[in-house]
Amino acid sequence: MLTVFAVIAVAELPDKTMIATLLMGSRGSPLWVWIGAASAFLVHVCLAVVAGQLLTRLPHRAVEIVVAVMFLGGAAWLLFIPERQEAERGEEEAAEERPARGAARVAMAAFGVILIGELGDLTQLLTAGFVARTHQPWSVAVGAGAALLSVSALAAYSGRALLKVLPLAAIRKAGGVVMLGFASYSIVLVATG
């Protein structure tokens, strides 16, 4: 659970949806932005857990190869996609939503942005991969859900201050190195399995 939490949190911190949550939180009520974003993230965790359960039906070697490729893809994304591009995408997603008035509208706007922005996203794929590898859907769901709820709360309430202390580029590179480590471990398992 702690490993899943750490990997998902590191992968989500430099993501476009974190930036969108940060911007929405600075424009509207952070509480209602977080409630909307958190609800969307929980939907995504459920979808990823189901997808991971389906992956467990594949032969073990195939699952290990899929998981290794997912971690390699995540590492490449975090290490080679410029943070400026992700920041711009997050700003565009937040700007597409009309300014919402009222708590329910703010929450629904955040829910919509995150629900659409996270479809097939890195953290959703990693969550599915963890389920497929560990065969522990509940532990993975709790770890991934807690990570996404924490990161979205951080973004909604204090994202701008966080980015002044920790540059997005440093967060992305650290996440990429972590993913590369998991990819290497997965490749070793495939090679020796």
C-alpha cells in the first residue's frame, strides 16, 4: 500500500490534472474543487482496479511484460516530456471550464475536468499495473486512492506555494527516476521468470 501510495503520488504531482486542480483551487473554493477532483480520482481508481483485475487473467509472463512496459512508459513520460507542456495542458483544461458559482457548480466543474483529463492517464495505467502484479486490488485501491486524494488536496489548497518550493521540473525528474527503478525491477523479473 505504501509503495503504491509513493509511486502514484510522485507520478501525479507533475501531472496536468494537478496543475488544473491548482488553478481551479486558486479561482474557486479549494474545498469544493478538492471534493470534485477527489470524486473523479476515485472513479478512476475503480476503473483502474477493474482493468488490473482483467490483466490478471493473462499469463504471468505477459502481465510482467505489460507492467514493465507501463513503468518504462511512465519513466519516459516524466523524464522526457517537458514540464512546460504539461503545465500548459493543465492551464488549458482549467481555462476550458467556465467560472463556476456556487459550491455544487465548483465541485462539478472540477469533477468534469479531472474525469476527462485522467482517462488513460499515467497514474490510472500504473494503478492497473500494480493490481495485475500484486493481485491485491484492495491494497492497491487504498494506496492509489490515498495518493490521488492527497495530491489533489495539496494542489487545491497550497499548490502555488508548493511550486515555489519544489520546481515542477525537479518533481518530474524524481518521478521519472522512481518509475525507471520500477521498470528495471520489472525487466529483471521478466528476464529471470
